[in-house]
Amino acid sequence: MKRKLFIIAGIISIYLASVVTPGCKKINIVETTTTDVNIVGYLDKHLDSFSLFRQILERTGTAAFLNAYGAYTCFAPTNSGVTTYLKNIGASSVDAADINVLKDMVRLHLLGDTLYTSSFTDGKMPVITMYGQYLVTSVVNKAGISSYQINRQATVLNSNVKVGNGIIHVIDNVMTPATKTISQQLEANSNYSIFVQAMKETGYFDKLNVVNSDTSKRWITVLAENNQALADSGFTSYAALKAKYCKTGNPALANDSLNMYVAYHISQGLKFLGDIISTPTHETWLPQEVISVKLIDQDVVINQDEFNGVLEIGVKLDRTKSDNAATNGVWHDARAHFMVKYRKPTALYWDVSSFDEIKKLPAYYKKANYDFKRATEADNPIKDQYWGWGPLASTNTLSYVYSSASSITNYAYNNDVNMLPMGLPNRPIWWELRTPPIVKGKYKVWVCYRAQKQSSSSNMLCQVEVNGTLMQRTMNFTENRPSGTDAELEAIGWKRYTENTTNVFAARQVGVIEFTTTKQQIVRITPLNGTQNNNNLDMIHFIPIDQDQVLPRFRPDGTLIYQ
Amino acid sequence: MKTRLIILTSFLIILVAGLTGCKKWLDLKPQDGIIKEEFWKTKEQVQASVIGIYSSMMESSSGSYGSTTYVPSLSEQLFIWGECRADDIAAATATSADDIALINVNIQPTNVNTNWRPFYRTINFCNTVIEKAPEVLVTDNTFTQAQLDNYLSEALTIRALMYFYLVRTFGDVPMKLDATLSDEKITPIPKSSKDSVLMQIVADLKLAETKAVKTYGDVASDKGRVTVYTINTILADVYLWMDKYNECITECNKVINSGKFGLIRGASVNPPIYDYNDSWFNTLYFNGNSNEGIFELQYSLQRLNPFYSIFSSSVSSRRWVAAADLMDRVFSVDYTNDKNYDIRGDGASVRAATQTIWKYMGATATSLRTADQSYAHWFFYRYADVLLMKAEALNETGNGQGAIDIINTIRTRANALASTALTPAATDKYLIQEYILMEREREFCFEGKRWFDVLRNAKRNNYERLSLLLNMVAQSAPSNMQQSAQAKMKDKNSHYLPIYIYELQTNKLLVQNPFYK
């Protein structure tokens, strides 16, 4: 009995303990590390604006992965935008719409990376959409309020909403992908009928009418000429254009000028205006021919270049009519007719010591020495001359050396040279110079220098590369010109380029180069043996191989001698 | 006998104990500082607080640049707000993403350059003086009403100046006019409208003008502390910003007619004689406190300015350089005659060869300051500014010829080159506006004025000349963002910076500026 009582008491006490004591209450342990929501979570929180888009995500099966870990950018259209969109595709509700159309639409609104508005430019976004077309960004001002516009279709209402798995930009309209190719778009626009006719006859119409499944080859940029631009140049009909250019009778031939004309207006790659002006030249489908691009004030101007001191006026692209996205690229409107120019190779006698930066210092240019120092490796004081950082920081100085009296420059062209220390272990390890534009063709390259030895044992043997091609001969900044007649010297790759006959002014022919493209070329001088400061570079000559290599010679006062 | 000894000893012990330890054990006041209740007692303490206001404007930055806890120094912000959205500067090797965002017109509320903390810190110093200094009249009999008035004028003026920068940079800003003396007094406050802030600025300056001194008796104080002429000059600037031209002219005339200021002789050119004052740069910029200076932030050997590490061409951390085309576009160069140059160009404002912002970095026309010489003053106002402000107001009130005459005075002093001369008719208001703007760009290059100058002209008459801003941004924005940048500038809310994210988080009553939503 006693024992029973004891057991009952025990049971009661255990029961009481379990009921009364607080320790048994379930503690609410926070297992999440953040309360941030993901993209779908954000839409769920704001269903009053996004219920329809949320429904679309659900129906297309996208909701699950947008709620998981990742890094996405989502352009989320509001309900009013989706309503308009549904009306446009003729669907009464989300459920009634074609699922494939919806899937494509969603993919166009998703990027597999996080993109803040700070990376929006006047051109395409740096990352392609999941649909496979690029979106274009711009800014428009409506009634005094500026906002980002995506694909020229939707305005950003609320930007850079950061969520757990990416970024949301709220937009007011649904964007639709381009459905026509460049050819189809141009054909549909009667303003381009002559250009389209030329495209058809030359066979490019079909080439621009396909969407290549290989995305590295898919994108094409076309600079189309409208009928007015052609009419301004006297081509009022396709027949007139054909009469001018088509000499072989068959425009489909690659060597027919009409074919070349069209090819010259096509460039590989997806280049919106904002992208076009980021690069100075663009290669075209016409082999080895480039279009040069300049931004002059606000105009995008192509082929405005200076050759041998003559400025050739270029052609403007019409901003309002350009940036037309198609399924396989983009096309722009050129305000005037343009055609590739055939130039004869012309000699360039390049005075390397008359560069823009020294010309801006009238107290020094053709007056006194001036040192361009690079304090750090990242500095770049001279736009078109650069050098490999010398391990000893103080050697990273390019000196503009001028004097009409000193024996270093008294006979140099314009009395000035550029001097750069070079050579391992301490001094700069290469010297790179960007030339003015050189017309394509085959040239002999002459390096003209004032030989000097820093000390009697100094040596400075260099190799020269032009556009990365190693020249056949080396040259040496410490080596004087040998003696001999002009003909004898030329035979062994030397010449006297100054009026004065002193043999310290030497020109060394380092080799022959064929430029395949008319543009600015790159010369790089790399030391092979020795090291010293006094590397005095005066000029570099690029002379077409069939021209006189010895004359003209150059005087200190800047004039030329032709005989 | 023994008891007596014991009693005596215990008395002694109590005495010793009472004298030393006990009291302080119960005392909660800090032993190494002074507390508010004991501070505002003497006039010397008032003076120390007023000087503290100036000192607070020279406070160094804290935290490392690039981190989120970085608080810039005041003059760094003065430079950035006044120059970096304009067209005279360019990015350098250590320019941060936040800096580039200013150039690209891509500013986000997280941009550290929008941190206004140094301004409100100085404002709180001013508020403290305005609130507590009058109490000293009771406790210090040697402190006179006139002295109090002088000190109050300094605090009121600096506060107005700080708000003037804030209202021009952010538009609507929270207006705090009482002192935050303890943590309990930190309360969230909403923004006040631009107009009400400007009204307060004018009211403060008007009040300060009645209380201010004409001179402190020494040059350094006259240039570094607030005088009645400082107040007139700031008022002129404020009125010009508010489009009140007649009031602006009145204030300018007060400074001009005082006869206390003049232009430092720069160039006397009458071809073939080219005579330049060799000490012009040294007098005006290197040493500072010249006859031309009206109000300067006087950095010294003891308190260096923040510019060496962000401008000097000899450090790898430099953040800003001059725009590459600055010499060609702004000052221009006479290629045919090297004796003929604008004294404000190469070797004064800029060192063209290294693109260095030379005004704060140059020791002479060609040699750099060393790190320990980096005490170039920050120039809030110079006499040339008063003249050109008057010119601007004259032009707006229909006296174009008066404006042109003043421009020519400024141009002659510096030998501005003929290629930069415009020849506007006296009635051609627009062209004269542009001429003044160009001349101000040359004269005050890198003095933190360019952006405000362009914005002031652009916003006049309900943004009648918005094109000035658009043209400027077309120059300075990178080519692939030019059109976007321009389109943004068409929204007038974009002309004001966003409120820094930290402020939004700590002051829940603040609403972000509309453009940045």
C-alpha cells in the first residue's frame, strides 16, 4: 500500500513537473541567417503590383528556380503592364495565354547575373538574357522625369531592389523579343528599298536573314543607307547605284564593287551605338577594310580621318533612327552615302618627338628639354607612347630632348629626339609607339636615331616588332652608321636620313611589313642585349617598297630635301 | 597619556583621509576633462569654442578610403561636390567606383561622396555656440554684449555657409538649428524645403551682419575668420543663387566699396612687352591670406589639407587629375608665342604635362609641394569672385556693358588669351552669361565652384538654360554613356545628390530625393 502510494506520488510529481516547469517549453530557435527574401518572395510580398507576373512565373515553371539560390537580374513588370501585354497577344487571362509565348517572355526578362543600373550604358547590357537576345538600355526624359528605359519598350519604375538571389528592376511594361531578322526589318521599311535591292542582288539579303544557332557567329551589325542618303549622292534608283559600282555585271561576285559596297556596310558582332563608339575601328565583311568611328560632340561619325594632313569629312549615323534590334543583330541609319576608299600606299615619315602631349607645352616644344615621368606603373603620360615598367622606378622617364646647339640634337629633324632608358635589369623592358594611320600596303620600316653610348662599354641591341610581327633585322642605339655611298648603304640596310653627314645620325632598315588594314599601327622596340639611358629615337619611316627609300632627307629646321 | 596619543592619532588619520580620498570616491565627474556645467563660464571658453568651429572644418577624414565607414574631410567634399560632376576633372589611377560614378552620372545612395556628416558636425559646433554662449554673460562680468555679438556672428555665418553648400548639393535637407548636446537630444528630423533653408540662411546672415566685426586687427584672422565682408560675400552668392540680382549687387558693392580688397597683379601685357608677376602664384595660392582673399580655410604645418594624397602626381593613390583637354579647351595655348600665356593656366591651375591639379599641389610653377608642405588654403571666396558675381547680377538686370567691363578686368589681370575672348553685344544676355561662366571656369578652376556655377545658370528662369548642363555633361561623360547621362540631366531632381544610405537608416524621417528611388 505504502509502495503504491509512493508510485502514485511519483507519477503525480513527474506529471506536475512536466506541466509546471518551464524548461520543457519548446524554444523557438532561429534557423535562418537572414530574413531577406528571394525574387519570388519579393513578388509575393508585393502581390498588389505583381500578382499577374507571379502567376506567369508559376505557370511557366520558373517560380521554383527563382526562389532558390543564385544570382539573377529580373525585370519584373507590374500588373498594368502585364494586362496590356495579355491584351496584345489576345489572351483573356494568364491561363489562357500560349505557354510557349509566356516562357519566351519570361526568359527575356531574366539575366543570369546581377546587374545594377550603374552598368547601364547607351548600348546593350553586358550579359545576354536567358532568351538569347541582348537588352538595350537608355535613359529617357518624360515630362521632366528621367528614367531608365529597357529595350525601348519598358520604363524602370523602381531600380536596384536587392533580394537574396539577385536584383529586381520593376518595369512598367512587358518587353517582347524581336521577331524579325535584319533583312526582314529593312525590307519592311520602304525608306531602304534601294539598299535592300542591293542586298538582294549581292546575296547578302539571305545571309542577313538567318539566325545562326552558334551565338558566336549570330550577331551582325548593319549600317544601312536610306533612299534619301543615296539620293543626296545622286543615286535615285537601284539602277543608278548598280551602274556606278557593278563593273563585272554580276553583283554576287565578291570582287564586284557593288558587292564590296554592301559588304563594307556589314560588321560582325552586336554593336549598338553605345558599343560602336567604344572602339575606334570596326572590321567589316569586306576583308581587311575597317570603319573608323569618332564621337564628335554628340554625333557618331564614321570614317572621319586625317591622312597626310588632309581631313576627310565622315558620315553621321542618325541616333534617332539607329539602334534597331533584330533577331540576328542590329542595324543603324547612315545619313549619307559612303563607300570604301582605295588609297595608294603613302610613305609616312614619322617624327616621334612631335606628340600631342609635348605640343601642349609651348614653353618646351621646340624650346627646351622636358621629362615625362611615370610615378607609378599605372600612369600613362603620353597617349601614343608607352613602355614596359622598369624595375628601378626612377628610370621610367621619357625625355623630350631639344637643343639646336647640343651635339645630340643639332642635326636631328626639328632639333629634337625622344630619349628613353631601356634594358634589363633595371630599365624599361620595351618601348611601344602607336603610329598615325598608315594606308594598307607593303612598307620598309626604318628606325632613325642619334647613336650615343652612355659609357664607352654601353650596348643597346634591340629587336623591332610591328603589329606583333618580328622584323627581320635588329638595330642598335649605340651603333653609328657605316660609311659608303647611298646605294652601298641601302644595300646593307642603312641610310643617311639627315642633311648633315655625321655618322651618328643613322637610319636602320629593320625589315619589311605588310599592313593589311589601314589604321594606326603599333611599333614595339625590345632590348635584347645591354642597357643604357641614351636611346635617342628621332624618326620612324614607313616607305612603300616600290618608292625611293633614301630621299627625302630631313633638316633640323623641319624642312625636307628631295634631291 | 596613552589614550591621548590614540585619540590624536585617530584624528590625524581621519583628517588625512578626509582631505584626500573620500570626496573623489563619490565624485562622478571626469578627472581629465571638463563638463558642460563647468564649461560655459568664461569668455575664454566662448572664444575657444568659436575657434573650434573653424577647426572642425579642417578635421581630417576618418576610416580608410573605400570602406563603408569612411568619413571624408570637409574640404575633400567641397572639392568633390563642386568639381567632380563638372567637366574640368578626370579619373586617375586610384579613382574609386564611387568617384567614377560621379563622372558617369550614375550616383547611388551608397556613394560615399554623398556623405554630409562633416557639414552637420560643423553645424552642431555652431549651434552649440549660439545656444550656450549667451549664458556666459551671467557668469563672466568681463564678457561684454559686443564680444558676444561678434562670436555669434561667426557661428551664424558658418552655419549659414554650411547650409548653403547643403542646399545647393542636396536640395531639401534637414534643418537643425538647436544644439545636440547629449545623446538624449538626438531626434530624427524631416527635410525642410529648399526655399525655407535659403530663407533661414538669409535671415542668419542678415542677423550676423549686424553683429560682425570689420577687422580683427591681423591679416590671418581677417582672412580666416568671419568679418562683415565675409558675410556680404556669402550673401551675394546666396542672392545670386536665389535670382535676387539687385540685392546681390548691393552686397557686392559693400565689399567693393570697402576698399579693403583688390586683385593681386598677375600680368601686364602690351605686346611686345610681356610682364608677369613672378610672385603671383606664390602670393595668392601658395601662401594664401593675400589682399585678394576674403574667406579661406587656413591649413598650416600643424593641420595639413587632405589634397596631397588625392592630387599629387608623385603618389600612387591619386584620385583626381585635370581633364586632358583642360589647357586646350579652357585656357587655350598660343603655339606661336610662348611668352603669351594665361597666367592662370599651366603652372597655376594645372600642370599640363602630368595633368596635376596644381592649385593645391604646386610649390612654384614647375615644382611640386612635398607632403609636409600640403597646406594650401581652401578658398571659399576671393575678391575676383565678388567682381564676377556682380557681373552676373548686372547682366541679369540688363546692364550687359557693366558685366563685360568686369570680365575684361579679370581677363586683363591674368592675360587671358585672345582666342578665348568672346565679343558679345551689351544686349546679348545669353552670350554674356556664357562668357561669365567661361571666365569663372578659368578664374576659379578647381576651387570647388564649377558645378554650382553651371547649375545656377542652368536653373535660372525655370531651367531656361538647361542646355548649359547638357553640353557640359556631353563633354565629361564617357562616350558610351553620353546619351544616358544627358537624358538624366534633363530631370532636374538629378541635379541634387541622393541622401547617403547611412543617414536614411539612422533618421527614419528622411525621404530619399525623388530621382534616386
